[in-house]
Amino acid sequence: MAIGQDNDRIAQALELLGNRFDPEIEESFTTISERILAQALENVELAERRLRQIQDLVGDVALATSN
């Protein structure tokens, strides 16, 4: 029963990641759990970079329209 629950959790985690790993992550980590966590962290870092870029762009637009 526990193995089935673990498999379900892994499947859910993979689904949240879009069922894919970056090739570098696949090569660097041996277990599926390590790969899932590494990919999730990579996704967060990418999202943070994009958020900063968006904030810069929107901030530039807000400054231009207020002048």
C-alpha cells in the first residue's frame, strides 16, 4: 500500500513539473526524488528571474506614463 501511495505522489509531483526534466538535471541526479526537487528549484529560480524582468518592464512603463 505504501509503495502505491509513493508512486501516486511521484506521479503528482511529475505532473506539476509538466512531466519533464531539464537534460542537465537528468544527468546530474540519480533518483527521481532528487530530480523532482532539483527541477522544482530550477523552475522557482526561473520564475523569480522572469518576475524581476517583468517588474522592471512594468516599472519602466509606469514611469514613462506618469511623466
